[in-house]
Amino acid sequence: MAEGSDLEKTEQPTGRRIEQARREGQVPHSRELGSFLVLIVAASAFWLLGGWFAQRFMTLMKKGLSFDPVFVQEPQLAVARLGNLGLDAFVSFSPLVLALIVAALIPPFLLNAWVFSTKALTPNLARMNPLSGIGRMFSWNSLMELAKAVLKATLIGSVAVLLIWREWQDIFGLLAQPLDAGLTTAGRLLTFTFLILVATMSLIVAADVPFQIWQYYDKLKMTKDEVKQEMKEMDGDPMVKGRIRSLQREAARKRMMAAVPEADVIVTNPAHYAVALSYKAGMSAPKVLAKGMGVIAQKIRALGVEHGIPLLEAPPLARALYRHTEIDDLIPGALYAAVAEVLAYVHQLNQWKKDGGSYPAPPRNVDVPPEFAVPEVA
């Protein structure tokens, strides 16, 4: 049961899945929204500029149908006149054409679906498989498109019939009107009918746009295994990440061990902890060069012995330094006094090595502040 549920696409698409689909040209798309915007812009243009369009159209028709005997004698003039008429027509109706082009480009922006991808244009032989085509013809999506087309035709057809029934007297009255008045009335009727039909399409658009968005995200749904695999790809393989961290720790450990010979003193627990400190002239505070516990502490002490670095047993201080400092950090201010005792002993030890005399006694019971105290490891 669990295995079957893992194979079902029940998870919402991730941002990465959506972005990948966009790169492949898969975006939400509503043909109804595009058709509606083109029609509403055309209807609005005719409503606002219908009189001007009608006047320009009648002017072009009169100029085009007028007869001039000169054209019979010089046919080349007719070609030039035809070009002028075409240019006048283009200039007259170019605002409408430009508005329709803009309206056709707006829908992708409204759906946040504007994307440029050449992958959708790449030839795909799988699309030419007749069996796949038949399957798409009888798919749930095709049935929904068929139901939507039937609903649209029924709705628009019903509204058109009602409008014709409402305006039938004016329609038949056109036969008795003069040409100019008839054209004006016909333009008004057509524009009004066009606006009503476009407004009717808004109902279809209001239902189609949410459906197309839902269908788009439903197609991009993922199985639980796909989500897990994507998370692995984004976060990286845990085994690889663990290996990288292991290599990083090993490299840091090698750098730390390489710095031990530069230490001035190594504070030990003595068995469990070891912290190598360095203090040079001009430094604001002693610096931690290396620290370790267990086997690492043993290696630090061995390197210290090998390079003649003083080792001082101060268990409370060693534990506090190990717990409250990091490599290459300066020691906390609260530990200055305790570390100063250690460095004073190191100075005395160096003087003894240089001048001789009585061997300096190492400090005993180096105390640390209570807030930096660390319980001893058993």
C-alpha cells in the first residue's frame, strides 16, 4: 500500500519543477482569455471609433469605385492609384491592428506565463505516434475541451438568438432607410451585438482561466519519491556530503598539527585534553593554535615533546580552553589571568634554559572563572 502511494502524484510541484517546466515551454495557457481580449479590444475600438472607421471606409470605397477615363488611356496610373488606396487603408485601420496585436500579447503576462523557449519547437517523433494521438483524442483533457466548446457554442448561440429577437424590427427596418442612415444603424446594431457577445464570453473566461491554472499545476504534481530525489539533488548526496566534511576535517587537522611546533606552551589535562597556545610580542592576547581530545590530544603532546615545547598540566584550564575556544581564536578575556600564570612559568622556564639556576616550579591549581569551568571527563 505504501509503495503504491509513493508512485501516485499527490505532491504539489516544487519551485524547481515549475521552473524546469517553464524552460521547456510548459506554461499555463488559456485560449479563451486570448480570444476574449482580442474581441473586447476590437469591440471597444469599434464602439469608440466606429463612426471614424465607417467614414474612412466609405471614403475608400468611393475613391476605389469611382471611374476615371484617364486610367483607361494610361493603365500604369491605375497601379499607382491602387497602391495609394492600399496605403490609405493601412493608415486608416493601423490603430485597430496595433491594438489587436497588443491584446494578443497580453494574456501570457496576465497568467505569469510569458517565456521564450525553443524546446517546444524541437522536432519530437513521439508526437507523430498515431496511438498516442488517438489516446489524446479520448483523454480527459480532450473531453473537457469538447464540453467547453459545446458550452461556449450553446451560450453564445443563445445570446445571439435573443439579440436578434430583440432587434428584429430595427434589422428589417434597414431596408427602408437611406444608405447613410442604414450604414449608421447597422454599425450601431453590429457594435452593440458584438459587445454583448464579448461580455457573454467573459463568463467562459472566468471559468476557463482557473481551470487551466489548476490543470497546469495538476499535471506538474510529483510523487513522494520524486520530491525526495529532488531534495537530494538540491542538498547533495548525504554520503558525498559526509565524505566532503570528512576530508575538510582531515585537512583542518593537518593544518592544525602543522601549527603545533610554533606553540609556546601546551596545556594538558593531562590525559584527555591538550591545547597549544602561542603568544608573540604585539599580540593583544594569546592565540589557540591547536586543540584536541583523546587521540588528537596525544598527537599534540607527542609533537610538543618532539619539538621541545613546554607541557603544563592544568586540567581546569585545559578543559575550559578546549570547550570555549576555536582554532586560531584569541583566548577569552575571562581566561587572561589563568593563562598569564602559564605564560609566566614558560618565561621562567626559558630563562632557566638560558641562564641555569634553580628549576622554576610550575603553577599549581590554576583557577578558571566558574562560568568557564568544565566537569572533568571520567
